[in-house]
Amino acid sequence: MECDEYPSGTGKKDPSQTVLRLIGLAHEKDPGLAREWAATFLEYVDFLDEKEGRAAVDNFCAKLAKLIQEHTDVIIECTKSHDPDWVKVFSETKQLQAEINQFLACVKEQLKVKR
């Protein structure tokens, strides 16, 4: 039976969704490790891109953009407080910076393809 977790009725999990879940779990405990895995995932996306077309990269860029928005929202909310949690703001800003760097790499790839 087909569903998001088991696409095309194969009974196998979608590998890209599995990787994203693993990166999310790693991020909770070790953001540096999560960034390392995400960079590796970008290499995997390049492989898929060559094999299956641009849709995989477009989807990954959209997910990165969503993460950037989420980190930005947390930073804004934290700094609105009368007594901001600067440790949290610092942590979120560092994570935001990493996501932006990955997003820029994605955008660069898109620009190469469009030319």
C-alpha cells in the first residue's frame, strides 16, 4: 500500500525522508553532526539530481528555506522578550547561519542549471 512513508507501494521507506528524519534527530543532540550529515545529504541530492532531474534539489531548497524561516521566527520571538535568552538567540543564530550557507549552495546549483 502506498503512503508518504512507503512510496509506490514497495513497502520500502523513501530514503530522502529517512535521511531528513535522521538529520532532525541528530540536530536535537548535536547540531554540528546534523550539519555534517546535511552536507553529505547535499551530495546525495546531487546524485539524485543527475539520475532523476531537478525536482529533488528544488524540494531540498524549499525545505532549507522553511528551516531558515523557523530559526528566524525563534530569534525574533526571543529578542522580543523583556529579558531575552541570549544563549538561545546565539544558538539559533549559529544554526540559522549554517542553514543559510546550505541554502546558498542550493541556489548556486540552481543558477548553474538555469544558465
